[in-house]
Amino acid sequence: MSSDDGLSSCEVQYDLCRAFVESQHSLGWTLVDERFDDDGVSGATLNRPALQHLLVRIRDRQVDQIVVHRLDRLARSLIGCVSLVEEFRRYDTRLVIVTAPELGCAAQDNLVFNILASFAQFEREMIASRIAETRAQLKARGQRIAGAVPYGYDADPQTKQLIVNKNESGIVKWMFEAAAGGQLPAAIADAANRRGGRTKATVRRRTANQRGGNLWTARQVVATLSNPVYLGSFKDGADVRIGHHEPIVGHDVFAAAAAQLHSRRTRAPGRRYQIAWPLKGRIQCAACARPMSPHTIRHGACVYRYYRCRSTAGGQPPCGRQVSAHAIEIAVQQNLWLTAGVSVELNQLRAHVESVVYDYRDESIRAKLIVPDALVPEAVSEGAVASLK
């Protein structure tokens, strides 16, 4: 179960589902020994920790029935619902919807399932469309859209726009003046901490958990000194847009602080480690026929590469499926050798691959290769098939 709003919290859904299961006790129904709540994770994606754990238990045949309050609590897309229902049926697990318990596996029930899933996707896309329109209007008016409230400001309870916090704004002014005078960010952080200063503390309404309220660090001071919000503007991607809130510092002080930070850079701004993606722009998802784009996960000093289906082309939500970049690149490289006798390094793969289609359902790939005509058998010219298994 996932939660998209307060009225449909995981706790409420669980209570309703538990009551339904208890009403079926005479039929031998019992609750499993754990819950599968993805609180705060959107049902638009299937890549949810609790859902993935539930699928593991289903594949181990430890679950007979899946009970959800409404179908859109399981997934908010037609593709997602269909793939999950197929997975459940493959392992003889029945899906039970509390608001429609009469639905079974008959042809007409499958039709109703698809209709409900289509409505769930339609509802989500309509909400997304309204949110996008609202964001565009707020940007056009120079107003705040969303996000954490920066140190030095509070959010107006009614309008949610930024208003100056007198106590915090004084510390912000002092930080800019100290930086403009040549003090290092680390020294500014130490001085702020000695004075009893702490970063902005916020409390989440849903969980009542507090975030922030910690000691200042040099990195946080740099982020503060680089934030155009204190000039009365907002970051907008790589650009800056004018806001309507009151600035805390003037342009002269902001520019002087920025010049001091820039003079101490140890490397050129914008420089990044280069990562090779030989299949970038040439790999697509078999389930939705949309491009898969590069994605990295950093764990300590290690960087793990993936190709992930996260395109929203066609107005549809992404599948969210991913595959190890190294694994699929090796598979295509071996495919070239086995089918056409062509041996290439991974960094030369682009020159020999026209397209690759990855299917997460059976972990197979279909590659359309580019090799010299004299080496291409008739079958290879139409696309070679391989598996990651």
C-alpha cells in the first residue's frame, strides 16, 4: 500500500483491510506476520521497497491472498496494475479489493480490473496536470512553488510564500558580511555554532519527525552564501527567476561573498567525472517502448551504473524498471562476437549497435547490430536475441 494523501494513509488502509480479513475468518483467512506499507512513496512506481518484498514472499508461495483497500492503492498506472495482477496469478495468489470483493478471475472481472486501473491512471494524470498548471501560474507570478523553507525565512501559513524570520535573517546577514570580508566558510560555521546557532529545524506534519536543528558545517554555509533566495530570487533549474519575497542581503554584499568563494575554488566549477554510456540513446524498454536513460547510484567511493526506464513520453508515467549497465553492455558485446564474430571493446560498442530492447519480464535483450555486410548472417540482420540470465 502507498500513501498519496492524508485521508488514504497507510494506517487507515491497514485498519480497513484487517477488518475485512477478520470478517473472512470463518473461511480460514489469517493475516501474515508482517505489514507491507510504503508510506510516503507514490503508487505511480512499482519500485517500492515493501511492494518488492511482498513480491518476494509471493514468489516463495508464502501468500495466498493480497488484500488492498482500492486498486489504485496497489498501482496508479494501467501497465503497473496489469503486470502485478499477472504476477499474482502466476503464483496462484488472488487479489482482493475491499471496495469490490466480488471481482474474481472471470473475463468480465478482468475487464473491470482494467477499467478501474485506467480510472486510477486517469485520476493521477489529471492531478499531475492540475499541479503543473498551478506551478506554472506561481512561477509566472514570481511566487514560491514548493520545497524546504530556507534558513532566514518562514512560510506564511495562508499563502505558503516566504516571509522574513527576524532572528534567522540577522544571522544570514552576518554570514554574508563575514564571507565578503574574507572569512572562510569553516570559520563562519564555527563562529555560528559558538554563538548557539543551529540550522533550520522543521517538523513533518505526517510523521511529527524533526529535521535539521543541527550544528552548522562549512558545506551548509557555502550553500547559504550561494542561494539567490536571499536576493529575492529563486533557483529555477540552471537559471534564476525573480521572486516577490523580501530580500535579506543586497547585491553588493552577495557579489562580494560570491567573489571570495570563487577565489578559493580548488577546481573549475561544473567539472564532473566522466562516465561512459555506450548504449545511451539506443536502449529502450520492451514493456512501454520508451527510451531507458543512464542512472547512477553512488555508495561511498563506488558508482553503480544502470539504464532506467523513467521517460514520461506520451504523457504516461515511467515504468521505473532498470538494468545493470555493465551486465547489458557485456551481453551485447558477447552477442556481437557469437553472432557475427566481431570483437570490440565496450567503449566502441556504439559504433556496432543500432538499437537494444530490454525486457525485464524475462531479462532478455534484442539487439539490432551494425556490422560489416560480409559478416552479417541473414538472421542477425533482423536483430539478435540474448538473455541476461
